[in-house]
Amino acid sequence: MTEKCGCVYLIGAGCGEGDLITLRGLERLQACDVIVYDDLIDTELLRAAPEGTPALYMGKRLGRHSARQEDISQTLVQLAREGKRVARLKGGDPFVFGRGGEEALALQAAGVPFEEIPGISSCIAIPALAGIPVTHRGISRGFHVITANTNETEESLLRRMEHLASLEGTLVFLMGLGRLEEVVQGLLRWGKAAQTPAAVVSGGNAPHPMVVRATLETIAERTRALRLQPPAVIVVGETAAMDLTSPVLNKPLAGVRVGVTGTVPFTQKLCRALREQGAQTTVVQQSLRETLAWRQELESLLDGSRHWLVFTSANGVRVFFDTLRENAVDLRRLATCKFAVIGSATGAVLSHYGFQADLCPREYTSEALAAALCKAIVPGEDVVLLRAQQSAAVLPEVLRAQGVPVQDIALYRVKPAEGPAVDWASIDYLTFGSAGGVHQFFAVHHQIPSRVTCVCIGAVTAKALAAYDGRSCLLAEEATVSGILEQICRHHQQLQIG
């Protein structure tokens, strides 16, 4: 072993949306150097780590090519021996059929420090999401968790059902959809009443969420008829007939699956807004922000001249003020400057740094911003564009055509991040927050399936998309996260009506 050794955090990431992770798990994730993650992890969690943190997919799923457990354990050991803090993200709880124990033993044997951080197990979370409590006063005083995904023969599984059929309380079978008929036949054979309530729940981050309720006698037939897809949890017992979901909290985008593209701050904000309305979100393409060296240009902004500092994105505002802080610039040196922003969202970020926008066009487009600037500028003032390297040329071209002095400073550039493969069957809508995001998406994914509805934040973004994909897209009426959300809600509602 090298002198410097890192550590491994075996983190239970919960079931379903990423905010079901524990605070401790999130803290460890935010401090890690590399992520090793499983299937069914909310990919939004991958963005909780420091920007640019490598994420290695090493999932294990029945029926799919997957990493051997020995290889996973060896990877954890090797990364730790390189001095890295490793966040091992596991669905549910690491020690509930998650092979966390095997990984812990391997780390122990290698002398690698590790910490197990419990998570919310699917055995309680997935039924709960369907309104099924695994215990309930007067109905079920306990529950039993069993895996049906074993190497047992059909006959040996049936024999094991003899003991399970005699147990009181709720039976919860994990990873058992492929052996549903065998489980049912075994329980019936050893005396479980045919009219016992039963349910099969595919939820959380499953590609096709669905709940099937029936009796033990009919559950297998109904589940197959409805073509419920794995992963799923099987619940047998009186509580399986209960539905403790609240009609008051039903949300307009419940069951809708949205793919999101863009930079980390944008995707986080949009995902949060979509989930509040009940949607499931997946970050399909992440753009990483890389700050450029612009110290020389910075000095020219602090010369006491009357500049219009123009921001066309929230990222530009953040990079600008972060750079000022890093260089210990006294903000009073900006006293002679005025500020212009392309929209209210950018203005809100500017306000966070203590400055109010002097100009914001009613229409959030480059053309409208240019027109407003041309009217506002007086002799002796110039325009300084503070934006991304890949920004469109429309704004400076319009300003220069009107005789406005323009300095175009590239504060940062964005580049596509590597991510997990996209399950397009689980995507209904795909959102784009910028033209640059469109270019980066197609550099990686090349095409969009015809069944997916695209949503663009503005006309410039829609034009960029049209160059790659000729179909029409939904266009946000306001170029903000709220505008995207409203457009998806309206379109989904129309589909429900029609």
C-alpha cells in the first residue's frame, strides 16, 4: 500500500428522488474525489459532488452485462490506495441486499478505511410511495424482507415458501418480479389464503412506474397483463390493500419523465422545479463550466470609465463576481459602471451579489437586449459583454452596426461532461436551456428519439435545435426555468384532455 491512503464511503442513496439521501450521505458525497455508482441512482446526485468529479458506473442488474462484484471491490480498493476519497453510491441501503457487506469485507481485508452510511431501503420506501405501509396498528405488527433473486431451483424456492407462508405480518420480496409466479404458487401451496391482499410496485427511479393491486391468487396474472417492468417490489399481506396516498398532494406532472440538459446550476434549479410538480427528472447531458483567464481584461473594467457591464446568463454573473473576489477587488471600483441583464433570472443572481440591474428588456432575447442598450447608452459610455466563449454573435453584431463601442470578454467556456447511458424509453420531454447546450448534446448523443418532445428556453435555442432536428419544439413564453415548467405543464394537460 502507498503511504497515502484515501477512504471509501459506502453510501445508501435511498430509493427514488435524490433528496431521499441522508444529510450525512450528502456531506460525504460533496467532499469526495471520485464516485462509483450503481443502477437506479438518481443521476442528479452525481452533480452534488464537486464540479468535474469523475463518476464510474459499476452497476449490477439481472439480465444485463454488469461488473463482477470482485471487480467492483478491487476498484474501490485501488482508488482508495491512490489517496482518493471514494463515494460508493448504492441504491437503497448498502446492507439490505446491496452487497455492501461484501465490499466492506474486501476493504477490511485490504486495510482501507471505510464508513457505511445507511440509506432508505426499497423494502419500505417503494411500498410507501404507493401508499402501502409495511406495518400498521391492528393489521400488521411486523414485516419480513426476502430476496427472490437467488440461485435456488424452482423446487427449493417452493420449499422455502413453507416457512414464509406461516409468518404473520407483511412479506416484502425484493428483486422477485421474474419469479413472481413461483413465489405465489409456493405461498398458496403452503397455506397462504388465496384472498390475501397483494401488490407489485415498480416505483422510485424505475423507468416505468406502476402499481398493481390484487389478491395473492390473481396478482401474477394481473401483473403480466399490465406488463409491469422491473425493478419491482412484491408485497403480500393485509397492508397491501391499503392506499395512504393523498389526493390533495396529487401534482400535475405526476408520472411525467423529463430529461434535462445544461450547466450544473441550471439543471439543479430546473430539476427542483419539475420535481415539485411531480415529474421524474434525469440529467441527460451535463455541461461543465470552465473559467478562462481574463485578468488583463479585468483591469480595463476598473479604470473609472463609464462601462455598461452586460450579462447574458446567470453563469456569467457568478464567474465575474467570483473572479473579483479571488483577486481581492474592492467592489467600489465598479461605481462608474451600469449593469444590464438579458432576463429576470440573470438579474436575480446579480442582485444576490448586491447590484441591481439598470436595464432588463421586456423580451428576454439578444435582439431585445441590443435594442434596449442602443436607446440607453449616452456618449462617453461603452458596452462590455461578459459571457461564455461559445456565445452567439448576434448581440455584438447588432450593437456595432449601431455604432456602439463593444468589448466582448469570454469569462468561461462550457464543455460536455461524460455521463451514464440514457434510457430514452423513460424520457417524455427533453429540455434545452441554451444554444450551446444544444450543440453539446448533439456532439454526444447525435439524435433524439421521435417520441420525445423537446422544450427550448427561447428562440435562439430553438433555432440551434432546428439545425440538428427538423421537428417543431415547445417554446417557453418566458426565457426562464419557470417558463419551461409552465410550457411542459400546459402541454401535458392538453394531452390528458385530448
